[in-house]
Amino acid sequence: MQTKRVVVTGLGALTPIGNNKEEYWNSLVNGVSGAAPITYFDAAKFKTRFACELKNFNVNDFIHRKEARKMDKFTQYAVVASDEAIADAKLNLDDVNKLRVGVIWGAGIGGIETFQQEVLNFSGGDGTPKFNPFFIPKMIADIAPGNISIKNGFMGPNYTTVSACASSANAMIDALNYIRLGHCDVVVTGGSEAAVTIAGMGGFNAMHALSTRNDSPETASRPFDAERDGFVLGEGAGAIVLEEYEHAKARGAKIYAEVVGGGLSSDAYHMTAPHPDGLGVIAVMKNCLENAGLKPEEVDHINTHGTSTPLGDVAELKAISEVFGDHAKNISINSTKSMTGHLLGAAGAIESIASILAMENGIIPPTINHSNVDENINPELNLTLNKAEKREVKVAMSNTFGFGGHNACVAFKKLS
């Protein structure tokens, strides 16, 4: 079956290091850390007292207060980022066939702050069930794409993918396939998360998943460094407008890149730990290359999952060495989580945006905070340590992996 070509025509980013795609990109290139002490609640008694929060963000600058109150933060972030991406794509809502425009979104957790607050309100009362009438629709993970479609009148496929930290990459792959198969002309895709909460921090602390470098938050996210001690929790959203190539060309849209393939796999190993030999990661990258029709030696850049955990970083780099062989040393590898922290279900979206912009600008953002060599990591790999690298990027890949063993990989190619 002859499938349609799919391209990227719009980008939107709301991140701990920039509230739009331009600010985000500038911070990435300049190696800015988004980690700082938590301001959303009193974290004095928590093992980890810092995170990558959004900065100087007021939702009422973007969404009317009355409407914003009906949304959990993760939905607010989704609407703001998708508005930017739709505007960036110069998508004329009066001209498109809205029956053929979908919204496929990723969220690993959904409205955790809403759930937390309603439980705290109930437990602090006299036992009488008094719940906010918006409790359920604010909390459910599928409400973010629902709100995006309601605002814009998009009547195509509409749902949320939930595969932990692989959620938004999973959403992009689904969006890619809907357009490839001719079911949609345009899909707004991406992901959002807002888990910097009492429950979010407490839960990840209990798992010993987070860095506890409280004396130096800005250096806590240190992928590939020998002294890494866990990830730094982040929040925000990334939105990408995917469009059928001929549809985009007909309306004269700017095309950032072509989405040439996606791969999915499972570790089938452990609830939270990666397979030590990276078997699931090997499979997902091979699946992606095959799906994209790419040879390993064509890949110039990989934005890794690279969370700054002792086990995960080593397993992923082992897998890259296995899949790409001698060519692995020619690939510019990085982890932008060193700057943004880990946005959980939104990670795949904002990291794909970083890869697309790296391709457009010919610059690989650095992996910051590296100072100690890990002897378990192949020294021949170019991890783009501490300083951005200028190079032409024709093909880029983005890896994202989630608790439960979920793996996703997306491949982008400079349009030719």
C-alpha cells in the first residue's frame, strides 16, 4: 500500500526554560538549566526540594480565567502550546476540512493536582462528600485533546495515549499513521504534564527516582555523568502540527521536517527499571529505522531519553552502540533533559521539537552538567557534553521510554 508523506508544519513549546518555541530553543543552545527550588508548595520536609517548574507563566494571559478554572494545569498547558503550534503552522481554520483534522495527545498522569486537591478537601472535612463538579472532567487524561478540539472545532480522531514517559512520542506515532493511511489531513499532536505537586514529588521520592542534590539544583540533572543520582521532575507541554505533505504544499505551509517513521517496543522486564542490556531499546530503534526506511549510517543525531538515572543512561547508550555499530561514534548524541528536567508524558514532544529545531538550525544543543566520566559508558560516543555543536543534521531520532517498559522512537528527516 502506498502511504502518504507526513511533515511538520507547526511547533509550540511551554517549558521550564522557555514559554514559547523561540525562548525554548535559545535556552537549549545556551545550556540553561530550568531547575530551581520548588515554589508551588512547601517542600521543606521532602527528600527532593527542587524541580523544573514553568517560570513567569500566567495562564490568564492565554486563557480567560473562567475557562482556565475548569482545567487542570496539564490541560491549560496543552491548550497554550497547541495554540502556538496552530498559529505557527498558519493553519486557517476556515479553510481546512475539520472532519479531517485530529488531535492525538500524550499524558502519562493527567490531572494529578486536581485529584490531590479534591482528596485533601474531602479528608479535611466532616466526611460529607462535597466534590467540585469539574473534578472528573479536569482530572481525566483525555480531556486535554478534548479541549483543543472544542476550541478549534477539530472533528477528526481525538484521544490521549498513556504510556508513561513515552506517551507523547506514542501520540506522534499514532498521528503519523493516521495521516499516512489517509484518514486525516492534519493532526495536532504532542503532550503535556503538570506533576510538580505534593503527590507527584512525594510519589517519585518514595521510589528513589529523583535526584536529591538539594544544595545545587541547577546541576542535578546530569545525564551520563558518573555522579548522576536520579531525574529532575519537570512540567509543561509540547505541540506539533503534523500534516500530509501535498496538503501542506498546496497551502504554501512552511515545512520544518518530514516525519519518516516511528517505532514501538516493550522491555517486558520490570515495572520501573530498564532492561540492563537495553533489549527493548535496541528493538525500538531497529523498529523505527525499518519503519522509516533508513539505514543506521544515515542517522546524524539522537536526542536520547537520558534521564540522569544510574541504570537508564547506561542501558540506552549500550543499545545505541549495538544498533549503530561503528557509526555510533559519528552520531551527535545529547540529552536535553539536562536542561528541562523530565516532563514525563510531555518529554517525547518537547524533545522531538528540540531535534526538529536542531535540524533546522544546524546546531545540536548540549548535554549540560557533565564533569565526571562514567567508565560504564563507551568513551567513543559523542555525547555533546557541556557545549552546543554545529553540524548539518539530515536525519534525527528521538527516544522516549516509560515505566512499564514502554519504548517509543520517532525519526525526522530534512525535506528533500
